[in-house]
Amino acid sequence: MLDGSWTADPGKAQLFEDGPRAELALLEAEAQGHIVVGAYLAEAKRGPNGPEATHFREEFRRRGPSNYFHGKQAETVTA
């Protein structure tokens, strides 16, 4: 959330370095349940292109779902 707006691009997200301000922003996000669902705080650091995840779980979520077939599923898929 940057200046009250929302973005799907984590690089454009607002980085809070003050815990109380981050908690306040989370409360504001939760009050906007008609716009955003499941808001939560995640550990991040400053990067050259905006905030960067510091935990692999957040990086995995940023990449989106991995709906690729593996193993026997991949063998049975026909083009």
C-alpha cells in the first residue's frame, strides 16, 4: 500500500521500518476488507527496486502459484 493505494507489485509496496507504524497500516488495511483480503505484515529489506522479501516463503508467494505437473502427472499430459 502506497499513499492509500494498493499494488500487486511488491517492489512498489511501502516499506515500514517502524513497528508501530506498520501495525497501524495493517489495521487500516484490515478495515478495507471490501478491497483487500488477508493483509499481513512480512519481513522485508530495502532493495535496488523497492522492498525485497527476506524469507523464502514471501518470495515464493510473490512468484505466484506453481501449477505445474510433476512426476506421473507430467507423463500423462498430452499436448
